[in-house]
Amino acid sequence: MKKITLEGLVNMMLSEQNHNPRDQCFWFVVNTYPKAVHDAFDFPGKYVKKLGLDILTEDNRKLGMDCAQLIMPKGDITCKSTINVEHQTYPIEDKVDAIYDYKLGLIHQNNIPSNSIVMTNMDLREENVLCESHNQIFNLKINRVTMEKISKRLKILNDKIKNNQKLSLNELMYFAYIAIFVDENHAKEIMEKLSLLFAEITPIDFNVELDLHQILKSMIKFHFRDDEDF
């Protein structure tokens, strides 16, 4: 089976009437660089391996997740378990039933507990939300990307690049983290800084550079879509 590239995903995305490059870029990066993204994006637990994204529901519907991983105890995670991480750009109420199906599917497939996580830049006011689906209550963890978290990663990139220090793969994933999750109020300023830093980066793996360049390119198009000078 031919591996699909991010450029291919972006081209398909641009042909869709209601495309969302944030979703496409998130899906691509978490599944292409799962271990590095696990740390760079603050996923819980200790990464073990990437899991398949397809699950079959109890009523035989086939669903596809954004991200699924096997993890071991670390921090708040106290036992071997799985995580499902979904990128969300609209109210979580619209996705609760699907996330619960993902949770059940992962439990049935792996016979261990599963943690449901939404990653977003929206302010949902809580880090943990109790949700109801199919008359069952489950906990949904909110991994919110704030400007404080973005600024921290941007400073690390700036300091290391200005000092000609090599960036780890985890740190290189900060480019994707910032580009995907920066909010519209700060996008112009942050994306300009990010692009300048990327242009100054010391030589890195060609495929990583190509993937990150494509993420920056697609997100710049998205953030500046209404800018006549772009």
C-alpha cells in the first residue's frame, strides 16, 4: 500500500468544500511521529507504541480515530492502558458519542483501561469533563493548548536556533504544535516568527524537514486565507 504524504492530504483537503487543515495536519503528525509527538504535545503516560485507528462499534459501524497509543504508568497514569486523542475545533458535545465508541473499541481490542482525551485551543474551563453517552458516564480529559504553552515552546526553539544548537525530534515537533494550535488572534505574529525560525534551522532529516515545511505551508494558507497581501 502506497504511503500517503501530507502534501497529498493537503491537496485532498483543498478540494473539499469545508476543509480543516488543522485536523489533517494533526492526524498526519501524530501518526507519522507518534513517540516524538507524545512528548511534545503533552500526552499522558509513557509511550509504548502506536495502535491501529480503526474500530468496529457494537452495531457494526466502522470508525476511525485521530490517534491511539499504548502507554505505561507515568504521572497521572497509574496502570498500563491506552489513549485516544482527538483534535477538536468545534464543541465537544458534537463528538461525545463517537469518543465513547472509541473508548469501548480500545477496551475491547486491548483488554485494558482506556483514556479519552480531547486536544484543543478552545477554553473549555475544565481539565476533566464528565460526559454521558449511551446512558454511561465517562471522563474526558481536556489537553488545552494555551498561549503560555505556545510561548514556552517558541522560546525553546528561538534560543536553541539562535545558539546553533541541534533540535531533538521532540523539539522539532514544536513547529507543528504551534502552527496547528495557535489561535486566530495571535496567528499572524506567531506564524511569522515560526517561519523565520524554520528558515534558520540547522540541517535536519530531509523527510522531517519536508513534513514540517508542508505543515507550516498549509497552516499559513489557512491563517492568512483572508489576507489580500498573502
